[in-house]
Amino acid sequence: MARIRFDFGLLTLDATLLDGPTAEAVLAALPFTASVLTWGEELYFEVPVRTPREPQARAVVTPGEIVYWPEGPAIAIGWGRTPISQDGETRLAAPCNLFARADGDVSMLTSVPAGTRVVVERLD
């Protein structure tokens, strides 16, 4: 599947898209730019994508999983605790569609402050 890049200015994160309707919708909307928001050890940003919640959507993610939050609509990347996490999990605000996996360590996103501009583009 295709690969995308999240360019936060001082650092980039590449990811591989998974098969599915959400990944296709994100890919079709590229490239786009957004402003980052943070919530605990999660960052998220609005995206020009509108797609419904998939049956396998979930709120607890593993660091490295990149998801689409239909109610945002936003992309969310979590790497640790959020204000509602329990027992060390990464719990997002609501169930989200998994659409990509990071190719690198997402914990580096700790250094990305709210308000940072992110450019999301296709790599291949």
C-alpha cells in the first residue's frame, strides 16, 4: 500500500497505509496542512476527510497505530497516556478507524507542541 509523510517542520514521521476505505479517503485528500492539537501523549489535527466509523473502530490503540477520528474529523497519533487512559494504555476520546502504521517511533512526537503546522503528503 501507499506511504505518507507527516512533516512537522523539525521532524517527520512516515507511515504505511493499510487496506481499507479510511486509508483510501485519506490518500484521496492528500496533500493537506493542519494545525496540531495535543491531549496528553496524543496529537491530533483536523483533516479534509469525511468517512464513517468502521465496524472495527476502537478507542484503545498501540503506539504506532495512526487513526482517523470520524467525529473530529481528525487524524490522531497516540504514543502514551491520555487524560482518560487506564493502566498504561493509550486511550483515545472515542473509537477511531485504524488506517496506517508508523514506520518509526512515534514517541518522538512528544516534542511537537500544540499549534505546530503539519503537512501530510504522499511519499510514493
